[in-house]
Amino acid sequence: MKEFKNFISRGNVIDMAVGLILATYFGAIIKSLVDHIIMPPIGHLIGGVDFSELKYVIQPAVDGSADGSVEAINEVAINYGLFVNAIITFIIVAFAIFMVVKGYNKMKDRMKKEEVATPETPPKPSTEEVLLTEIRDLLKK
């Protein structure tokens, strides 16, 4: 239990958990953006098509009869409209993450340039080093 407590109390684990939770809800927001804001106007422009309803039916659904003589069969279909929505959602999320990483890298580069711009002054030599340097110089003469 102590090891688990130490593991959980580390800052990077908490940061990772917060990032995971935020990413989950960010994905839900982007999915809603695609499904409810982006795709309806696109579908309207191409003739009133709802992309989430686009599918290729392999076997249509069959309703079962009331007396049970005919069994109910579910529809078998390839829902390519949902796939298109998923691709657009992925592209938007990938672009947003790209922009975040690009901004982070730019900030990191700027911080590195600031560190390079202010070089450290070397520490003053100790009194022993000063004396040894003077002795060396005297011996050279």
C-alpha cells in the first residue's frame, strides 16, 4: 500500500491522469462539433444528406411475425457515413494536438534561447588558485 501511495503522489502521475481526463472530454467536444455543427451544413450543401445515416445495406431488417412463424432479423449494413464522421473528427483532433505541440515546442525553444543569451560568468578563482597562478608567473620570469 505504501508503494502505491508513493506512486500516486508523484506529480507526473497526477498530471497524466488530468491530461487523460481532459483528452477524453476534448474528444467528446470535437465529436459533437463534427456531428452537430460541421456535418449538417455539409450534408445540406450536397443535397440534404445526413452523413450519420449513409450506409450500404447488405441485408435489410425483417420484422418478426406476431405468431412467431417468421423470425426477426436485424439489418446488416456498412455505415460508411459514421466512418466519414470519425475520419473528420480524427483530422480535427490531430490538427488541434499539432497546434498545441507546435506552440509548446516554440515556447521551449524560446526558453532555450533565453538561457543561451545569458551566459553564466565563470566563478572567481579561489585564493589558492590565485597564489598558484602568481607563483607560476614568477617562475616563468
